[in-house]
Amino acid sequence: ATRLFYSIRSRVKYGFKHFGKLSAILLFVATYTIEPFARLTLALLHRSRKEAKEIIEGYVMLIKDMTKRKML
């Protein structure tokens, strides 16, 4: 969960720093809407509750961090 959190957070921060505003916003939206469901679908297909739990924990950590930084 922690590794996923840092990976996604760094991708979003990189996008806002190096891409244009529209591209960064699209990356942000995809990261928060499409990607979690795709990751959870794969975890369920693998029948891995542990993987699904870590995905949820990672995204919860990310939401808390972004809220704290007032990015959400």
C-alpha cells in the first residue's frame, strides 16, 4: 500500500510540474477515477484479497495526503 501511494503521488506531482495544465488535470482525473477500478478488477480476477486491500489502503493514503496538501 505504501509503495503504491508513493508511486501514484509522485506521478501526479510530476504531471503538475512538467505537463501543461490540461494534461496534468487529465492525468489527475484518470488516476483518481479509472485506475483504482482497473487495479481492483485485476486483483479480483487474481482472487487476491490482500492485493485488493493494499490497493484500497494506498488510495486512501493518497486521498488523505492530497487533502492535507489541499490538492483535492
